[in-house]
Amino acid sequence: MEKIQNKADQDSPFFNLLAGADEVQIREIASDRPDRMVTSLEKTLRDFEHEKDSKNLRTFFVHIKTPAPAAVPKPAYDLAQLKASAGVLLENQDYVLARNVFSYLLEHNLKDPDALRGLGICLFRLGETISSRKCFRALVELFQSDEASYWLGIGYQAEGKDAAAVTHFEAIKNAGSLCADQRFDLYKNYGNSLTRLGQLDRAEAMYISALELSPTSDTIHVNLGTLFIQKKEWQKAGARFARAIELNPQSARAHCGLGLANLGVGRIAEAKTHLNKALDRDPQNLVAIHQLLELSKEPTDYPVVKARLRAFLEKCPTNADIHVALASLLFKEGSWKECETHTGLALKIHPQHPGAEKLSSELHSLVRSQS
């Protein structure tokens, strides 16, 4: 071994391997037993046969076991500093980088409440709602976190699961522990879910709580107005929509709602005015379009309604119902060719659309009668 070490000192790669090996096995390969040689050795021996002194060569198989490479230690980070940095990233909405830092922190402590909260919010904001639930559920189980229940409710509501959302909203014991923005969102979304579930009185209470936090929220006034329309309390509904318009004159939903409230008490002219104002602000407002269609009984109403239908189709040309609505008005006007065009488009989108099939049949009957 001392000789090997001396050879290694002469910078020979082979003897360096031998000197640093954990184990060395050497076996001579007999020249009369070529069948025991591996392919690479056979090739090597053939190359050696061309050497002048090849008859004096002896061949050995050397097996060298080298020590496993030493593990490279991971750099040590200041976890407190990392957590503070992750908080700054989260606050500045750099969710991808913040997620990576929070994940690293959880590798060191799976029960770190700050890291669980931060990772959950990052995943939620990145659209990974299901993954975010693991963090929020852990926070609820380990720390009875009201904020985690809030996020769970918001997540379920985003998926259209209002009953599950309400369950988690109900689990919040102290809404005051949430920040002001979260409390407002809690009451607003809680009210929205309750409204869709038909629990209108409870929903109204939630909206009132939201208004106490933000009295100038036109959205909450519109939500309350919509709730009162469901209860057929037209005067209350009208007052809420009117207030929403004062706060935000560009609110299409508020104008549409005020149109419906006026319609509920028989004020047809006022209803048409606000439905048209809603469509001025949002040409895709289907509620306003359908109500305006219902109110357009006279030929003098058709030009305005046709313009609204065409404006809608410019942005959404694949709505079969609107094609049929426009085709119906065109049929009443006697614009047969254009009527046929929109009827055909409706049937292409929805081959068994009953309104389009009826119009198509009427058009064919008309053509036959004229022939």
C-alpha cells in the first residue's frame, strides 16, 4: 500500500484511485479463457496484440470501490428573516416566490402557523384552491383559526358550493379577529351564499353588517336591492338601487335593478329608461335585454331593441337565444332574408333550438305560400 501511495504522489490517476479506494479486488484474466472476458476487455486485448511485446503482457481485472462522496451541507438560513421576507412578498402579491419560501419554512416545521397561513393564501391566489385547503384545514384543527375558516368559505363559494361555504362562515367564532377588508368580504360573500340558498332574512342581516363597515359600497346596495326584488318588496328595492346609482352612476346592475323595481310597480316608461341605461353601460347584460324584449310590443320599439341585440352579438356571436330573438323581430318586420340568416346561425349553434325550428318552419311555409 505504501508503494501505491508513492505512485499516487506522482499524480497518476490510476494510482490515485487505488490509494483512495475503500476496497480493491484484482483478478488475472487468463489468455486461454477469452470466453470469460467482457466485450470492452476483448477489444482492449485485441489492441494490445499489436504491441511489439504483446506476448509478455499479462491482463488483470481490477475492481475499485471508492468512498461515497461527502454530502454537501445545505446552506443555513435565518428562518425568522425568511419568514419576514415571505410576508413582504405576500403583501406585494408575489405569490409564486412567497409560496416557495413558505414551503421551505414548512419543511423545517410542519406546524408553523404563519407558514401554513402564507402558503394557503399563496395557493389560493394562484388558483390552487384544493391544495390551499390542506393548509387552512390544518390551521383550523391545530389552532382553531377563524381566518382559515374564512378562506375555506371563500374557496367553496368560488366553486359554487354555497352550502359548504356557509358551513365554514358559520364556524367563525370571532369575526373581529379578521382585518376590516376580510370582515367586509365575509359579510358580503356570506350574504351572497345565503341569498342563493333562499335564506333571504339572514342574507339581509349580513349585507347590513357589510354596509356598517362600508356605507358607500354600491355593490352592497345592489345586492340588497336584488334581495328585495326576490321578496317582491319593490319600494325597498328601488330605494337601494337608486342609492347605488348615486354612489356609482356607471353601475349597469343598479340601473337594471331600478328598471325591474319600476316594472314591479307598473312604471313601464321608467323601467325602459333604466334598462336602456343599463345596456348603455353593459351591452352584455342579459337580464336587461330580456326585459326590454318583453316590454317591446309595438313596432316603434323594434329599432332600439334590434340595436341592443346586434350589439350583444358583436361580442358574443354564439348565443343562439339572442339570434332567435333578433330573428323574431325581423320576421315581424318582414325582413325575411335577414331573419333566415339569424335563424340559420341559431340552428348551427343549437341544432334543436325550439324557437329557431319554429321560425324556420314559418319561413318555409311563407316561401311556399308565396310560390
